[in-house]
Amino acid sequence: MGNAELENKIALVTGGSNGIGLETVKLLANNGATVIVGYYNGEERAKDIINSLPNKNHMIHQIKLEDHKTAEGVAEVINQSFGKLDILINSAGFTKPVPHKDLSSLDIELFDKILLANTRGPYSVIRSLMPLLENSDDAVVINVSSISAFTGSGSNIAYCSSKAALDTMTMSLARVFGPKIRFLCVSPAAVATDFVEGRDREALTELAKKTPLQKIVEPEDVALAILGCITHLKTATGTKIVIDGGKNL
């Protein structure tokens, strides 16, 4: 798949060097966008990614969700290079598997770390990039959430809470920043990435068997949903797109 539908569009993807973020980077670039790949670590890997993309105007920038100054830094670079931002994808995040009943293992430090990464981190990025989004004629912010936000089932209680907060934040932002900027969530079930420690393909296959579609959610599936939000869902804002094979039914 590839065309120029996103030509002249500037996109930033946090967590863009692996998993859902990486597939989104590739899909946006293949559809004509200029992409800034936000990475946490692995600068060389990020460089290899942009070197593999069509056209050579792409950039990389380190973004640490716990350090708001890195979000301010990427905003400054984008402003100097392009003067606007059309597409912001908040794909970076963090979790750790902890049984929901094991409150002793989900200590306060871990709880705070998860909320910082999955809720405050995206807010910090949005806040820093808002002036550039407002410079666009057709801006969209897409937060990668999870069905854990509304099922209450996920890698741990803090993760579920952080994604529920992200969903609500998305609605609040959509209400006040229209019509210039759309805000959407994509909400997958367990995705075939290494995001959750210890969850392998075999485990995902067993989970998928219990869903109506009996299909594993691949990172490419989520990236396609993100692209659809950008290019086709022009009158959608403040809502979520569920990509779970029917798991939540």
C-alpha cells in the first residue's frame, strides 16, 4: 500500500521505533507523510528506520515520557523545520504484568510510573505540540489506548486506570479544540508485540480463540486503523476505534 494521500503532511509518532508505532511510521511514510520518529532509546535503530522509508525528509528525536523537556525539544525542532504539525500519534507507553489481586506487587512507585508513561506522558507531548497543531489546516491527534480502559481487564490495575484516563482526556480535548483539531483513540486488545513482558504468540493465539473473529491483533491492524482515522473519519472526534476481534463483546 502506498500513495500520496498524506503528501505535505507532517507527522510525529512517539514510540515510533517498534511495535504499533513502527508500523504506523511505515504506513504514514508510504502514504506520503514526512515523519518524525520519536524514540526512547535505540538511536541507531531509529536512524535505520528513517533511512528505509521513502523520501529522505524524515527525522528522529528522543522523547522520554517522564521528561517533559524532551517533548518541548521535539516541538522546537518541528517548529524550526516545518512550522506546523498535522498528525500526532501517541504510541509510546509502559506496562508490567501484575495480577490484579496482587496489590503488594503493584507498589506506589510502579503505579506512578505506569500513569506517568500512559497518561501524563501523552498529555505532555500534546501540550508541547499544541501551537504547531493549531498551525495546521487539518490536524489530528490519535492516542493509542486499549480495551483495558473500559473492560478493566489488562496487564495490571494501573495500566487499566491509565488507559481509562487517556480515553477521558481525549474526549475533554476533543470538546474544546474543535473544529481545528480532531482527537481520537484507537483501542486494541492484546497486540502481537513485545510490549507485555512474557506474553508470547502462543498465549495470544489462545486468547484469540475465545473471540468472535478468532484472529490475533497485529500491529499492522492498529496502524491501518490509525491511517483510517486520519484519512477517512473526518467527522469523528472524541471517540475510540476498537480493534479487538470482538473480544470485549
